[in-house]
Amino acid sequence: MNRQSRIETILRQALAPSHLHVEDQSERHHGHGGWQEGGETHFAIDIAAAAFADKNRIARHRMVTDLLAAEFTSGLHALTIEARAPGE
């Protein structure tokens, strides 16, 4: 399973999002810090989940990054996160 699929699986299982889009943007960062041949280092996540209701932006981002801690230790370098409650 590739990193994108693992990210999607982890977030779906933990947060049951009503919307989830995960995009590998590694090629946009070619030559920048953390970039590796083969990609899978830089991702953008757009997610809407009820679990984010009544949480501020920082708390929402922490929820996502905490869930993906193992990915960071295995080569994930950077995330762009758009996290919101449904309807926001």
C-alpha cells in the first residue's frame, strides 16, 4: 500500500470524514528539503469531519498530524491541511 492510501485509510478509520481528498504534491517540491526520489514526501489533505466541530484550526491540525505520526517517522516530510467540520 502506498503512503497516500495509508493516509486515506488512517483518516477514514479514525475520523469518518464526510469529505476527504488526499493529494501527493511531492513533485511540486522537487529539490526542496525533505524531497526524495519517488515522491510520497509532501501531501495536501482536504478533510471535513464531525470530529472537528468546536475545535480551532490548531487542534484540528494536531488531530491529523497525531494520527499520521508513523508516516512522519517513515518519510513523510510535509502536509498542507484544510480541516473543517461538515458545513463549514
